[in-house]
Amino acid sequence: MQRSSIAVLHPQMGSGGSESVALWAIEALKGHAAVSLITGGPVDLARLNDYYGTNIDAGEISIRRAPMPLGLRRTAKFAGLRGAFFQRYVRRVAPDFDLMISAYNVCDFGAPGIQLIADFSFMETWRSQLDPSLAGHRRWWYGDSPLRRAYLGLGNLISTSDPEAWKSNLTLANSRWAAALLQEKFGVESRVLYPPVAGDGPAVPWAQRENGFVCIGRVVPEKRMDAVIRILEKVRQAGHDVHLHILGGVDDSDFGRKIKLMAGQHSNWVFLEGWVAGRKKDALITAHRFGINGRENEPFGIAPAEMVKDGCITFVPDGGGQTEIVDHPMLTFKDEAEAAQKICTVLSSVTLQESLRRHLAEQALKFSVENFTAGFRQVVFEFLAEKQSASGHDFSRAVRSRFSRAFRP
């Protein structure tokens, strides 16, 4: 019996949370279907496997690279324009596959498919509401300007996609918060499937861990590493001898230079580790007792979930799907002052720390790769079975009804 041909799509395989979803989606399907990865940039499987904990061999899948204009082939910039060329290519090759799956947000395949929501960057009209720090740093580009409107208009012309077509897909949201936004803003129902989080670092006893913090992520304005440093500076001023390791690449942008300057001013307790992966990353996380995330309205948050799975008591802003990861009022904060106050309270109580560790150990079970791969496989093959038994308009209607029923993890 011929296996179904399935394409997993991601515009560029970098080092973010959505790439983790793409790779583990392939892991879930590779032994059960003929799987192709379609992307708009180079693919270094060895690096990706090392970073995300997957084990995908080049011989197990096919890789297609969407053609890009010369100036866009090796840059992560101009994501909107890259996405437009990628979208156009996806529509062109979709008839080659039984099923198209977008691992990064909404997509028009030309027929119903599956899409996993990673963030809300596709919702231009309220990008600044979800990421106010991003707009504050690059208002000239992300603000409502003639330049921005011209750029987006060019992307729409290139992509040739129907802006409403994605609503006919089966949508998988990465948190209840994201699912609620999809319902509120678009009237689109979705299933909730938490992303896969490897977090398989060594089990280091609490007594052997350093009384410090880790913060993971690209050093960009929306991740708010500057706020994280200010928070922990307040904690230190309150008498707690803590330190901070930032695990993420620092470029030479204005924000990158700002973080380098802040780290230099506090060089005795702020350490920029750069981009780390594999055992080194696991070792850094599990060597510390605490984690902190600065991103506001994180739709899920692979980084805080990794820290939780590796045994760190982790603090996150009070907004977005990341609150579902920690699910505790002592671990969420509305502003920098409240963050410092709650951290000081936890640092001052061994009993509270023990209680939070037990709570987070139970939370971590929700985000296993086993839960994701099993749940994802079930969704995919239910979808394919329905597609075989229906066609055309009937199948589109089935996707919107049977498959859009909310699923609670």
C-alpha cells in the first residue's frame, strides 16, 4: 500500500520555537508517510537535530527549497517578502502532495490543509499591541507608515494567496490563549496541541545547582533581555546574590549593542553565552535553579518550557500562553517591580521553592515530545481519512466542523 505524501512547511529553518515544531512533526510522521520538508533557506540537519533533540536522517525525508530572489537567499531579514515568495511556491507545488502542513502560521495551500500557529506575526493590524517593545525599537519599520504599507502591498502581490483561504484549514493552536485569540479575532475554532519540548538535560540535584538564573532566546527587542537584567538588578539590590546567563546570539544591532553594554556594566553577574545547543545548553540550564523569560504575550514559549522541564523555577510575564506553562500566580509578573518582589519572596523561602518545584514537575509532563507526536499523528491521519471519504466542498465543510472542535490537552 502506497504511503501518503505529506509536506511539512517552514519558511526558514533557523533557531526558533516553530522550527522545533517542524522537526518534531517530521519525527512523528517519517515512519508512517513519505515526508518532505519545504523551506525557503538552507537546511543543516545535523545542527537542527543537535539543537532540538530530533534524529532525522537525510535519507528519511525529501527536502525542497523554495526559490528566492538572489538578495533573499541567505538572509533572515525581510521576512514578509521572503514569506510571500515562499507562499507562492507552496501553492504551485501543493498538487504534488496528499497533505500540506504549515509548521509556521497560516497558509493558503489552494485546498484545505493543516496549519500550526506559532505566533501572531501574520496579524499586522495589532502586531504593536502584542509586541509593544518591538514597535518601540523599530517604529520606522513596524509603524503604520507609507514605507510599511508599500512593503506589505508588494508582498501581497507576490504571494498570490487568498487572504481568507487559511480559514478553511484545520488549525492547531499552541496554547489556550492563542486559541481564544483566533476565535475572538477571526471566528476560527482550533484544537490546542502544546508544542514538543525536549528538555532532557541531566537531573542535577537542587542542592548542587547555582543560585542563579538562565534566560534563553534570540537577543532581540521583543525578548526584552534588558528588562530581565533590570529585574535581577533589583533582586540583587534587595540583598540576593544571584547571577544571569543569557543563552542567545547577540548581533550588532542597536538592541544587541544595548545588551552588550548592560552586560559590560554588570560583568560580575551578567554573562552572555551566545548561541548554545546540545549538551552545553542542557548543562547551563540544569546547573541553575531559576529561569526567567522577558517576552510579553508569548503565544507559548519553548524557552520557558525548556527551563521548566530541566527543573528550573521559572518566572514569566503575565500574558500569553506561557502562563499555561507555569500555571502559578507566584511565577507570573505584570511589571518589573512585581517580578523583583516575587523573585525575592521565592528566594527567601526554601519551603516555597520546594512547593513550586513539585508543581512545575507536574506541569512539565504536559509538554513532552511523546504527547506532541502522538497527538499530532492522530490529527494528521484522521484528516487524511476524512479527505479520502469526502471531496471538494464536502471536505472543506468537514474540516470546519468535525476537525475544528476544540481539543483540550
